[in-house]
Amino acid sequence: MKNIFKKISFQTLLFSSVSFTVKNPLGTEDVSQIINQISGWLLRIGTPIITLMLLWGAFQIMSAGGDTEKITKGRRIVTWTIIAAVLLLSATGIIYIVRNLLGV
């Protein structure tokens, strides 16, 4: 039992004098830089996804062969993809406008 206390007290003395710093993983100092990084990341990820979804919807429409169900499905994909693209671009634009208004 005494050995356990000796080990605990030794470890406490050993590690209490050790100090360390944690590097900021984001590499930013304020909120505006974090928002810029997030919006840039969303654009880099969203643009290829939007392109692929538009191509997939167009492919479904072209390969429908007169089947109205497949045409409707392809149109729905294209419609929702366009809505997503508008939302993505407008969000980026809103961030830009707010940054300019605040002078950040």
C-alpha cells in the first residue's frame, strides 16, 4: 500500500512541473477567419457534388426512354440540385456582404 502512495506522489511531482501548449489546429485567431475557412470548405466540397448531381439528373432524364417516372425523378434531382447551388452561392454572398458591412 505504501508503494502505491509513493508511486502516486512521485508521479504527481514529476508531472506537476511539466507544462505544455496546445497548437491551434484551425490556424486562426478570430471568428471571421473561421467563418471564411468554413465557407471556403463548403464551396470546395459543394461545387463538385452539385456538378455530379446535375449530370446524374440529366443522365436519368436522357436515359428515361419515355418513362415518365424516370423523367420526373431526373427533373426532381436537377431541381433540388439547382436549389442547393443557389443556397450555397447565396450563403457565400451573404457572408461576403456582412463582412464588408462590418469592416472585417
